[in-house]
Amino acid sequence: MSSEQSPLAPETTPDSAGPRPRRVTYAAALAGLEGLALVAGGVWILVLGLAGDPDDRQQAVTGGVTLIVLALLPLLAARGLLALRGWSRGPAVITQIMALPVAYNLLQADSMAIPAGIALAVVAVAALVLLVNGETTRALGIRGPGNAAK
């Protein structure tokens, strides 16, 4: 039985034999950076909650753990994008859509959060543009509506 006939053969995408498009790599890098930023923020809140003197230690620990768990979405999406897995575009797009209201709230602040809001908005919009690009869609093997049978 050849590897093509084996049900245990690794999943391949239509364009996996060729090089990965730069747009997909850039989108994966942006999603990965967002995931790492969420992990760093979660660890920072967790450490401050445990070592510092927060108003509510339980709330600080819960917030830190929540950010770390939320980091899994963009990190898994980045890994999937690098492997050219079609499923990975959905979580990556969801991450960017979730980042836009956060960026807006940071921009409404009268503090040092404004530059962070600008950076987050730029990254989210750039990643969305990269993710919905036709070259990215083809590289991930995603077909549009009505093209599923082809």
C-alpha cells in the first residue's frame, strides 16, 4: 500500500510542495507576535498579582491566567499558517477581529496606552489584509462558496 492510499498519510495541502508565500509567513509572524504579547502580559499580571500587593489578588491571578489561555488562539493559528493548514486562517482572523476593539479602547485612554493602541490597530489591520489576500487563500487551499466540489 503506497503512502497515497494509506489512511495514516500526513495531510497535505494543494500547494504544500511549493514554497510558502511571504504573505502567509508575515501573517503567521504577526499572529505569533500577538500571542507572545498576550503571554507576556498574562505573566506580568500574574506575577504582579502573586508577588505584589494588588487590591484583589484573585482577580489579578484570574486575569493573568485568562490572558495566557487566550494566547493559545493566535499561537496555534501562527503554527497552522506556517504549516499551510487551511483551518488556521479562521482563528487568525478571529484574533485580529478581537484585537480591533481592544486597540480602540487603548486609543480612547489618556495615557501611555495610546501608542500601544496604535501599534495593535496597525498589526491587526495588516494581518487581516494578509489573511484575506487571494494568494494566502490559494496557498492554504481554501475554496470560495460554490467551489467546494472542484
